[in-house]
Amino acid sequence: MLKSALSLVLIFSVFPAWAQGVQAKVSCQPTPTDFIYDCTIQLVRNGQPVEGAKITLGADMPSMPMAHNVRPVQARPGKQAGEYHARLDLEMRGVWALKLRLAAPVQDQLILHYDFDEKGAQPVMRSGRPLRK
């Protein structure tokens, strides 16, 4: 058991790219229509922008499971490297779990919690860090 654990430590120290996943920052601005937000997603892996990603963005409300789910939408590439855009049509304001599903060139799923209000969206913080699953 100890030998296996040491092997993993050695692998991740020699190949740090395996140890680091994709990181996402989401910024959402309200549109003139209630509960509709234009969102910008910035993807980074190992400090470099992730280009050419296929992203679907969905959302559900953790405080009301199964009651409020948003159909995933396809994000489109933005003007800058690692930037993508999507429009979210939420059912109400409040805390939503954003679900980013990534395919090509990397496969991953990120769940980020954001609090949506009339001014936009802010990440939900816990212990000074964004809440993620």
C-alpha cells in the first residue's frame, strides 16, 4: 500500500500536468430580460488558456433539487484564447450550480456555485475560496 502511494506521488511530481485539472472563471451579466444572463467562461489548464474546447453549460438550483433545472446550452468561442460565451435562461434569482461539461481537447466536468441577482452573478465563497464540487 505504501509502495503504491509513493508511486503516485512520484508520478504526479514528475508529470505535474496530470495533477492539474482545468480551472474555470465565469462572469455573467444580466440582459434586459429578467433571469437571462450573458456569461463569459475563461478556461485555463496549467496556466495556459484552453482553446478549442467544446463546452455545454447547464444549471440547477441546489436548494430545490429536481425543481429548477436549466437545459444545457452550447458555449461558443470568444475573441480571446480560452474564452467562451453562453446565454443562461434561469427561472429565478438565487444560488445556482453551474455545470460545465468539457470535451475536446480535454474532458472534464466542473460544478461552480454562483449567486445570481439583478446585477449579475458572484461566486459563492466558503472559507475565502469559491465553492466547487
